[in-house]
Amino acid sequence: MTDHHAPQWREWRAALASPRMHHAWILAGKKGLGKHDFAFAAGRELVAIGRDAPVAENDPDIQLLTHLPKDDKEAKKAEKGEAFETKRNISIDQIRAMQARLTTRPTLGAFRAIIIEPADDLERSAANALLKSLEEPPAGTFFLLVTHRPGLLLPTIRSRARILRFNPLSMGAVEDALRAAGDHADPAEIALAARASGGAPGAALSFIAQDLAPAEALMRQIASEGDPAFLLRGKLGEEIGARPDRARLSATLDLARTVLAQKLESPDSIDIPALVDAHARLVTLSGQARSYNFDPGFLAMEIGTLLASAAPNRAASDG
């Protein structure tokens, strides 16, 4: 989906052409905007400099630091590209192992790219250890920190990195991205997914893959009418499913955040402070759901309660 990132590519390539390119970059923007793909494509452009041979997909000079599977069973899922449960944070041991490799030169060329994703999930000790590498980067080593929550990075890390921002796309651009991805959804479903995506093609793809149209309708109804009898929240729990996997939980939470965000953009007699607080609580809930041990009924009630904050006359309609 990097076709929609022309401004980011211009900034990146201008930096590549500069004799003093910044050694650390923060790729910041909401989930689903293609930051992951951009990071790897940018990393390939970087390590290709001065090489005669093309850069392979699994090039040894491009290293990814991310969540680790929690056990061997989950590791096998990860190897197959399937969803897997993770250890909660990127650990200091992972950073130290990376730093040990940085004592040697890049394997095939003059440059290496270290991609850390999600960078906001670094343990505090890991973030402090990384800071040492950012302060004194080895020659030829560049860091790409991918995050949708840049505010959670240490201020000292943010101060040592150049921020490359990724903004939500227009609905038309999201629809174009869905069609380009070869999805077989009909035009009406593509339009609905684009509206529900909040400008993020990845979220739109998840919306279609997880068949979240019924959940989206319920969420918008709760945000518009409230749900004093808890009936809509019960239906939302049924739509989420009895045993939702990680991908479905994540897509459901992203959808709820989009519905709230769109309400914030088009307020109609709503309590703005309460809605902002609801959005913040939903962000926190999204982080807590990393363990994926949530009871779907409880999750639906939490989401429904937060969405009800967007309904007009909230106090009267939702108790």
C-alpha cells in the first residue's frame, strides 16, 4: 500500500541522498496505514546502496525486533504466518542481542537497517538500553521505529529520532487500495469497509476479513441512540463471538475507536469531554487486550458503554 505514501517516500529518498542522513527514524501513524511495509521497503532501499546484487526479502542486513511468541506452539504458528499469542513487551534481552550483532560490520554491504515494531511496546529497561545505541550508533546502522502510539516512546528516544508521519487516507484512496489488493468484496462492502477504516487500508481489509459489518451497525446504533436496556450490547457480544481470536479482537477494537473518532469529528449534541475520555479508555482497553483473555461479553459491555458516551442526552438514555 506504499503507492499512497508519496510524501513519505520523497522525504525518505531526499534523506538517502543527503551526506548526513539521520540515523534514527520514527514511523508514526495509526494502525493499518502500511507503516510496516514501508519500513521494510525503505530498509531494502537503504541496504541496497553500493551493492551490485538485488536485496533479498530475507536480507541479513535488515533485522526486525518485535513481540516474541509466548511458547513453542505459538512460535510454529508465527513461522506459518498465522496469528499467535505474544509475550507482552519487547525485552531488554532482545535489545542486548541486537546490540551484540552491531559489534560486527553489516553482512553484505555498507549499511544495515534495524526495524523495531511496535516500538511503543519496548520494556522500560529495553528502551533505556536502546537509547545507548541511538546516542552512539554504529557506522552504517539505521533504526526504523514503527509505532501508532509515539507518545509512549521515551522523550529521550523521540528527541534523537526524525519523525516520519503517516496520515489517514481519504475514503476514495482506501477503496482504491482494497481493489488493488484483489479483494473480492462487492462495491457496497468496499465502501462500507472504507468508511469503517478511519482512513487505514489495513483496518479496511480486517473489517472485510472479519465480517464486521453487523458489529459496525450495532456500534453506530449505540453511539447514536444509547443502550439503556443493554440489548444492543448483548447483540454486540454475539457478533464478537464466543471465542474470538486475536485478529478479530484487534479489528473489533479498532472499529470501535473509529466510530468514536468519527463522532468526535461530527458532534451532534454530545458531551465532548465524556467522549474524549471514552476514546482514551478505549485506547487503554485496546492495550490491555494484548493478553487476549477477554470474555467477549465483558468486552462488548465495555465497548458499548464507551460508545454510549457518544449518544445525545447520554445521561437520560444510558443511565
